[in-house]
Amino acid sequence: MPTRKQFRIICPMNKKNIKTYLPFILLALSFLMIAAGFMREENYEVFTKAAHICLECIGIG
């Protein structure tokens, strides 16, 4: 069974490092997902659905 020192060498990510880097990792993943949506031109679909919902809310559509 490895000692604590050996375990740190094997697994350098401790809870402090994870808490530090997690927001940046999530931010990078969100930017990648947004970019993928723009590349697939899904922004037009989202805008169209939003416009229909908005028009339905005010009673026009």
C-alpha cells in the first residue's frame, strides 16, 4: 500500500487544485460548446424558437 507521499507523486491533483481549476475547466468547456453550436448554425434555430415563444407570450403568434 503506498504511503501518502507516494500517493501524492502518483496523483498530484488534490482537492485544493481541483477547486482552483474547476471553474476554468468549465468555462473552457462552455466556450467550446458555444463555438460548436455556432459552427452547426444552431443559433438561428434558438433565435427562431425564442421569437415564437415571445410572440406567443404577448398573444400575437
